[in-house]
Amino acid sequence: MNEEPRFRTGDITGLRGALTTMVAVESEADAIERVRALEELKAAAVAAQARAAATLHSLRYDAEAERGVPAEKRCRGLGAEVGLARRESPARGSRFLALSRTLIADMPCALAGLESGAVSEEKAHTLHRETSWLPADKRRHVDELMADRLDRVGVRRLAAEARAHAQRLDQEAAVEHVERCEKERRVSVRPAPGGMAYLTALLPLRQAVAAYANLRKTAATLVGTGEAGE
């Protein structure tokens, strides 16, 4: 029996080059179909990246264990290396590495969705975020429960449904998760184009809603009295 051809890293470069020589689309329908096919290819590429990143973590962990590196220090900085390879920040690289390991270990349905092109990277991150605080067995349960929803609902609905399943499956852990998140509340400022800046506040929901309502009320008062300025 003939085995299916297996691609190596060098073959990916050839595939990337082939995309630049595709014939021009000939109709609107062809254009839409190509956009869809390329989006599915992107998702499959993310799945392949996830497998590579998870394997990298295993290889690095084992190599450092053999050198006698303490367990708590193994794979330090690996997220930054992944981020560099993906041409993004160390924080995003670490987030993708965490997603990769979870996909391989605990989210086979989401991984299969990525490989088939039916699930986007954003949805995979969303499912991971909403279940990251669960024990592995219950995370796998949520993955199974959401299997037939991943390609049917949007990101916000996906997050809400996954969160509801997670909270139902482990209410005690859900309470601990909320308390931990409240301790991480913060306000930050980062620059924006045009001499502007983004003021971001991570707050418990009730406090955030109250703060937003007060800001809107104050802004409306200033506009109404003509004190808003230019």
C-alpha cells in the first residue's frame, strides 16, 4: 500500500512561493471561493504550527531535564522564541505556546477543526481562554461539548457557551477563577497614532459598567454645557 506523501519544512517554502503565482480570479464567485480556501489553509497552517510548537516544548523540556535544569526553570523564554518565529511579541508567543500545548493534550476537537479549516485561530484561542482554568479532564469535556458548535457560531457566542459549560462543570474552580481575575485588575496607558493614547482598565464587570456610565454622564454634561472644548 502506498503511503501518503509527507511534507517537510522546505516544502512549505515552495507552497508559499506557489501562492504568489496563482492565476488571477476570473469572477466574483471565484474570488469568494479563493478567499475561503485560503482562510481554511491559514487555519490548517495554525494547526501545523501548534504541533510544531508543542513538540518544541517537549524537546526543550527533556533536553534541559537531562542537563539537570530544575523543573520550574525549564523552557523559560521559549514563548519569546515562538513569538520571534511567528513575528510577534514574546507575550503573544507565550500565549500561542500555551494554546498549542492545550490543543495537543486536551482539545482534540478544536485541533481537528483547525486542521480541516473549519475553525479559525481566534476561535481556538477563545475556547482555550474560557477553559484554561479548568482541570484537564473537564477542559476535554468542554471541547467535546463544543465540537459541533465551533464552526456554527461567532466568537462572542462561542465564548459565552464555552464559559457556561466550564462554570457548570466546576463551580468551585469558577469562583476561584473569578476571585483570581479580580486580583489582576489594573489600569494601563499605551500610545496611539496622532499624539493620542489608549487608556485601558481591566475591572470586574459591575465596576466597569459603573465607571463607563459615569464617564458617559460626565461627557454628556460637558458637551451640554459647552465645556467640552475642541
